[in-house]
Amino acid sequence: MWENAQGKYPASGTDLRGKGEVMKCKERLARYLEENGVAFQMLTHPTAYTAQEVAAAQRVSGKQVAKVVIVRADDRNLMLVLPAALHINFAKLQALVGAKTMRLAKEEEFGGIFPDCDLGAMPPFGNLYGLQVYVDDSLSQAPEIVFQVGTHRDTVKMAYADFARLAQPATADFTA
């Protein structure tokens, strides 16, 4: 979960400053990256709801934009991270995780896991929310990745190697 040298980060929605201010995903992730010595850029763009729209707004290749998808494998949620332009091959994924059933998770099945994020704007750090993270091999080839950070207007750009070091995802080929 969210941890630093002093212990766990406060839960989202916690009044951190005693002034009625609530820390959102963007602020929490920035603090987490800084405290782990990660160089990153916080970017803002016009509202974008899809990963391809984020790529266009940031003027980067869809191969560099990390799309986050939550799937339901039997009775558990998993976080998938893949390039914006690619799609999930559910047969490959099901075999990979050894699940009997596999489907896209419904919003009501995962919305509460990310209380500090707009629905559909979760960062790819599922490990910070108690989710196993799987990254498609093709994204791991990108030197840098761009991803949404809690809103449909904010993104982070950082080295893939730093993301992998912190998120510790399983990498595999699960795209079509």
C-alpha cells in the first residue's frame, strides 16, 4: 500500500494538513514518486476520457500511453496496464493467471478501490491499492510512459524502469 520511510501514507480523503484539505491521487502519487527518488513530469491537458485521447492531447505515441484496465479473474480484481492502442486477448490472459472466468470488471466492482480518483482515471500503480498489476510486454519496451493520475486532465510522464521498480508488475504478452 501507500508507504514511505515513516510508514503508510494516509488513506485518500484524510485531512492531512488539519485545514479541511483532502489529498487527492495526484498529490499522493507525486509525494510517493518524490520520496522514492523518481524523476517525473506532471502534465495537464484538455479533458480526455480514453487513453488514445490522452495520447493525442499529450502529443505522444499511443505505444507510450499506459492504459489501465480492471478485469475480474474469478472472484478477484486485477489491474492490467497496456499501450493505449492495444486490446486485451482474454484467452491469453485467462491462461496466464489460471482463472476459470475472466471478464472486464464493472464500475461498481472497482470504483470504491480508488476513492481518490475519477472513475476511469486510475494510475497504473495497482500495488498501492492492493491490486496485482500485469503489464503487457509491449509497454515494457517504452523508455518512458504517460498515464492518467486521478483525473481526466492530469497525467504523469516517467521512465518505465522507475514505474517497474515501484509497481513490481508481472509482465506478459496478453494483448491481441
